[in-house]
Amino acid sequence: MADITIWPRPLLVNSQYRLFSIVLQPNGAAYLVELYFIEDHWTENISGWLGESATISQVDIADFGNFYVVSGLDINGKCYAYTSGQLQINPLGEIERISGTTPHADPCFGTCCNFRGNFLAGNIQTENPNSIWKEYGTAGVIWSEVGSYELNPQDGRTAGFKQEQFPFNTGVKPVIYSMLPTLEGVVVYSNSGVVMLKPDLVNNTFVYSTQNREGIGVASGRHCAGDLYVQGYVNLDREFYVVEANGQQTKRGYKDIITQMFAEDNRIVVSYLPKDYRFYISNSKTCLIVNRFGAYLSHQKVAGAAVAPNGRLYGSFMDDGDYEARLITDNLDFGSRGIKSVESLLVGLDHPELTTSDSSVDWRMASNESFEPSDWIPIGYNGESAIHVSAREFRLKARISNYIDTRLDYITANVKYSDQRFKRGISPTQANRGVEG
């Protein structure tokens, strides 16, 4: 869809009903643009001016179908928010907005979402000293009356607000960066923890109760993404976690590579592609892709992806032209801590005739030692390559010169033990560790 010239612009933003892009103009200004897929082509309509691109930190959208609310934060933590009216196609086939754009100042909010038709917002800010919202601040959460956009509890019976209590004291003021809805509640991402809000009835009063107080928090709203079914985020410890619809969190890890990414370029963007259960964790140098089975690196640095009605994948990305596929397994001892020999590797591989492939192993004699690489051996027509390396621990590796039109089904090993037994494959306890690349 678009090549990135200045990371991470253009940045794709998905809402529940629309696809948006933050577009950088030659004068340095940034606009939020609505994207529409009509007759197999993308067309666009400007939603609103966001400000100077260099000052924009994040954008969130609460989409209600016939209108949507935009909120965001600049690099200084100041929020901006506005509501955009409904669009329609006029008799000339042109897209036009039925009603205009309404800015929000009292209250203003740094993040917002649509949960079952209910509007919620967090990180509440106002410059009005007499405002009823001023006491809730960056840890504040507000919600509208059910079936309405009314936020004031004096005018909306089920509207309300609260100052969220987060589980971790990081020594700084709690700041809510993002609120993402699931099927069962709203996940609130802050620098002091990750919690879930669920609708509740307390003393016959509608409220959002806090549950599932887990996760040490995030450094930015750009570090989390997902949909109603699953979400993922990079926490302050540079670990990647997945959040299920019920708020349960699972650590996926990848701290080593994510820490390295923050060191090389800390402008990290996390995005999610529901069609393939695929999270992109990317900066301008590296892109780590996490799916159900493991993780791998990509030569395309992705700042957002979406599937169009024609079924094709579109996204905004930077491409470094590296088409080589590289695979490496987790540490393997094949069910024995003794010395054994990897005699050969077997790779289930199918690729075009001009594509080349090799395999190798990393090996070490003790767990406190660094791995040493063996030579790369061409993979034969039957998928086998002779290795003949003895050690206690191994990592199996394969590389393919061009991943396009290539299919890799498995990688396994023929192992010879000290008692002369042969064993093919990976032990059952280690087979579930997955493959990373």
C-alpha cells in the first residue's frame, strides 16, 4: 500500500469499522486520513489535521459506525481529541462528510474506545480550573451513558468516572496510554500496570470494575495492539505478552531481541493482523513477527497491516531487500544430557530450482558456554545434509536464499548416542518448544 519514508509515517490505524492512516505532508504536518476500498482501489478522505508529525506520539479511535472519536497524545503527554461526523457518497460518486468535526477540550482525553456501543476514555485532561474532570488526571477513566454519548453522570444515569488504581508503583505519575476493548471488557494499558475493566452493578449503580491486575505496564500506546479476541503488548521489561478476551495474560518473551531493538531505535510500533494471528513488533531497523507457533524476523519493517475486501494483505512498511530465510530452533538436548552426535539434519523443504538451501547446527558442551557454529552444508534433493557434530546441546539451523515461493514444513535430526543407539527427530518434551527464526 505504502512505502515508509520517515519512520513510522504513514502509520496505519485500524478501528472497528474503518482503516486510517497518519500521513506526513511535505511541510511536516500530519493528517489523519480515512481509507476506503472501492472497486478494487484505495481512495482516501482527510479526517483532520493532527499537528506537526514530529510531535505526535499516538492516535486512538473509538468507532461507532456513523461517527467516530479520535484521541491522542503528543510527545509531551498533552492530549488532543475530536469527533468526526458521518461520511456518505453523493450522487456524483464523491465522498462527503454529512456533519463537521468537533474538537474536545473539557474534557480532553489521550485514549478512547468503543465497548459494546459504550464510549470510554482515559488520561483525562482539561485546562478549565473549575471543570468537574480536573481531579481525575492522567490515571482517570470516564464512560458515557449506555446508548448515549453523554459523559456527565449528572445528566446520564449510567455515565461515570473513576481514578484507576494500578498494581505497580514505578516511581512516576500513573499515565494511561491506551484502552483496547475485548469481548468481555476493556484492557487499560498504563505505565503503572495493565488491568481490565468489566461492566458491573454496585449498589444498583452501573460501574466499570477493575479486574485482572497483571502486567507491569507499557511505555507508549504504540506498544500494544489487538482486537476483540486477542491483544499483545511490549512491557517495560521489554517482554512481549498476549492478553486473551477474558483478560488472562500469557508471557511470550523475546526479551533479548526486543531489548536489542529498543537500543537500535526505540520508536517501536506494535500492530496486529487478525486474519493470521500475527503481531508485528517493529522499528526502522528490525521487525519481529509473533504468531501462534513462535516468532521470526522479517526484512519488511511494518507500521500497520490490514486485509482488504478482496482478501489481499496491505500495509505500510520499509523494505531492506533481504529475502534470505533463516531458521534456528530452541536449545535441544534430545532427552539426554550426555554427549551425542548429530549425524545429519532432515529438512522438509520445497523451493524453486534457482533457490539454494543449507543447514547447520550450533553446539556447546556445557550450558554456561557459548554456542559454536558448525559449517553450512548444502541440503540434498532428499532434504538431508550430513553434519557429524558431537556435543551436549544443539540448535538446528537452516537458511534459504529466497523465501518467495518456498515452503518449510519441518526440521529434525538423526542423533547417535554414546551407546550407539540412533534416534531420529526431537524428543517429545522438546518438540513443543517451537521454532524461531
